[in-house]
Amino acid sequence: MDQALTIAELISSGKQYYLPSVSIDNVIFGFHENQLKVLLLQIRSSDNWGLPGGYVFKEEEIEDAAVRVLKSRTGLQDLFLQQFYVFGGTKRVTKEILKPVFKAIGTELTDESWLMNRFISIGYYALVEYEKVTPYPDELSTQCTWHDLNNLPGLILDHKEIIDKALETLRIQVNHQPIGYNLLPDEFPLKSLQLIYETILGRKLDRGNFNRKILGYGILEKKQKHYSGGAHKAPYLYSFLKEDYFNALKTGLKKDF
């Protein structure tokens, strides 16, 4: 098996192909309009939303499953993906959540279904360039859209906890992961990079201090100015020097912002 099953196949014979108690939840981060976003699915027959997730085939590597789920939601592959935590609460799966979802697509889910068992979910976070993603829902959802991290809708199960843990992990690893490289376009103003760090760190940063430190690493190349037609001063655009950037990340960006 190299692709996900249909809903009918999932219910009738999914336990033959998937690990019975293991799932994947991906926290997909993007950056747009100076805001860090997360990709969410609106659950069918519900006002609540959830993270893009899926199950793991019995003969599939865990990371391959995470990549497959990521590609199915974004259409992208070969992106930065980081495992960050395992979630195993005893009440993660409830019939109150699952049964109405499947009923909305004309399928009854019984208490004996393998999908009603307790699942341990392995969390991954992904950093993707917003403009390259075309989100789309699956059979169990009605929408797949970006949401501001500071204004999340109601979430199912423990998905708010999963998002919070992903952001906490990202904060801890901020000096060791290619954050700006994955979230920003090829050329960008320093202000956009600063806003990403501010959102992750949860605090404002002094602009001059940030610019001085980030430029001091020698990982950015100055490009042309960005003229938007406004009256304000046009900022310079920058791009990452990929080899220098990734070499610097091996030991970490050691200057605190």
C-alpha cells in the first residue's frame, strides 16, 4: 500500500493495513500578512476544526507516514518536517466526535469499530511557504484553511494542546532550525523575519538589535530595495545564503534575540 485508503476501505478493512493504535498529527505552520498561521480542517457536521492527520500503514516508516499526510494536505514534499512529541491521553478518541462525522457522509460507525479504540498520536510540525500551498479538504472535512495562531477556532480532541506543544518546541529549537528559510519567499524584508521570531518567542524584539544580530551571522545576502508605491522608506530585501545558514544552524545561532 502506498496511499491512503478511501473512507469505505478505512472503516471496513483499515485494521488490516494500518497500525491499530497509532496516528499522525501534523502542525503545519505558514507565514502570511505578517502573521504565523496554522493549517486546519473543519470537521464535517461540526463547528470544530482539527489538524491534518492520518494513520500509519503497517509496513510504513513513521516519518514516511508524516510526509504522506503533509503532501496530501499541501501538495508539497521534500519540506522541513520535525517530530516533536507523542500524545497518548486515555480519552483522545470519543464516539461523540467520530460518530457524527462519519454519519454525515452516510456511514455508521459502531462502538466496536477499530477507529473507536484509543490512539497514540505522533506529532510533527512542518514549516512551509504559504504561497506554495493550495489546501483542500478530505471526505471527513468541509474546509481546509489557514488560521492565525492568535485566533484559533474551536478544536477537537487535544489538538489545541498539540499546537501549543509544537509552538513550545519550535521556541526551544528556534536557534537550531531553518525557520525563516522554510517560511519566507526567496527574498524578504528583515521585518518579516523579525515578526516570525516574535511570534515564536511570544515577545516583541527591538528592531535595531534584531537586525544587528541576524546580519552579524553572515547568513543573509542583501538584494534590491522593495518599492511598494507608498510614501514610507523602501526596505531592502534579503535572501538566505543557504550553505552558510545551515552551517550556522549546526552549532546554533548563539546570540539571544
